Amino acid sequence: MFKRITLLLSLCLLSFMALAADNKPFTGHISGVDLLNEYPKFASEYESFSPTTADEKAMQTLAGKDILVLFGTWCHDSQREVPRLLKLLDQSNVKVNSLKLVAVGYDKRDPQGIAEQYNLQYTSTIIVLDKGEEVARMVEKPKQSLVKDLINPNIVKN
């Protein structure tokens, strides 16, 4: 009887380990639409966030700029800040030059090496680039507000 229980527990442990090994977070580029469709926590935050009219107007400062978002689908800060950014961009109708969403793993790496290129330390990290030059960086959570941290030139890299 003891051997059967030991065998059963061993099989359960091996099955659990196999499932855990396959449960790696998504890494790489993803569109905002796919992110919201595939990750309920992101969609829920997107739906519940209500930007102010002042924030929507202030977002126009980002027109023509590039926005790079390095985040983890597993990260609570990312689950809060990334959907808020997407909602602000959608509701303000600002025409940014590009928006790149790059998901990283638990090790804060992505297949293309973008996180390493931009020296990612913490998620989420939102970087604003103007003609290739970094002009703002919001790390984990805003110091003032998401909009102010991204548009205020005095808040470069927190």
C-alpha cells in the first residue's frame, strides 16, 4: 500500500512539474487588441479606467512620438498601467508615430532583446521616444500621474 501511495504521489508531482514548465508567460510583441482580448485582467482595467478630459487633451503632446511599453502579462503593475495607457491613447485619438507593446518573461527578457537594449529593470516600463531619443520613462507606477509622467519633460526617467 505504501508503495502505491508513493508511486501515486510521485506521478502527481511529475505531472504538476510538467504543467508548471509549460506555463511560461507570453513574451514578444503583441497588439493592444490582442492583449485586451487574451488577458482578462488587462481588459478589466481598461474597461474600468476613466481618463479625464484634461488628460485626454494633454495626451496630444505625444503626437508624432514613439511609445515603447515593456511589461509582463504576469505583473500587477503592468496589469494596471498598460491598459490605462491604451485607454488614454484610444480616447484621446492622439496620433503617435508608433506604439510597441513588448511582453517579457519572469526574467524580464524578450525574444528580440528589446528589454535588454532599453535596460529594463522593472515592469511595467513605458518609454517615450522623440526621433529616437528617450524623452520620458515611467517605471512600475507613475510618480505624479501616468499622463504627467509621460508628457512632462522635467520627469525624464523616474
